[in-house]
Amino acid sequence: MFIAGVIIGGFLSSHYLTPDPSVNISPNTVADLKAIGIANPGASYLPEEIFGKEHVWSLRSLVFLLGGGFLIGFGTRYANGCTSGHAISGLSNLQWWSFVAVIGFFIGGLTMTYFILPYLIKL
């Protein structure tokens, strides 16, 4: 019932409760996204250059999905928990390793955003 509710709720909200599919993002972000190859940043939640029907099932996308899934699973196991678990529960309990893990998550996210993602989009 839960999974059916998630699917039905997602469908109803995306088709009937979303008045405008465009995303309001800053002009600097729009310029950065155009520089790395996204034609219409902010026109929708999912850029067509990455999530379009012809791109999702390509070998490149499948390799990225499988590689990303492996890295997420490995990182969760290696850090003994997920990002939200460390950031919410671990930090509120003042656990030292959660603090170290959250710093690592932020460094990884920034590295991905500024160094790796622009290269992957241009491939």
C-alpha cells in the first residue's frame, strides 16, 4: 500500500498540483549550466540533456547509474551510515565520527559539483 501510495501520489502531484514545471534558479547558476552544455536550465526539474528519453537508456547513462549506485552503497557502508543519518542523528548526539563523515560528504559533493559533473555532462 505504501509503494502504491507513493506512485499514485507522485503521479497526481506532478500532473495536477504543479502549475508551472519551470524552476526559479539564480542567473549565475543559469550561466554556469549553459557553460557546461545545458541548453535551457530552469525550464524543467530534469534537464533534457541528461534525463531525456534518448539519453536515459544510453550506455553512458547506465554506466553512470550503476557506478553511482555502487559508490553510494560503498560510501554508506564505509561511513557506517547515510548522509541524513550522520547529519541529523549523529551530529545531534555529538558523535565525532558523524562530524567527520558530514565534512567528507560536503567535500565530496562540492568536488562532484565543481570538478566532475561539468566533465561528465560534456562527454
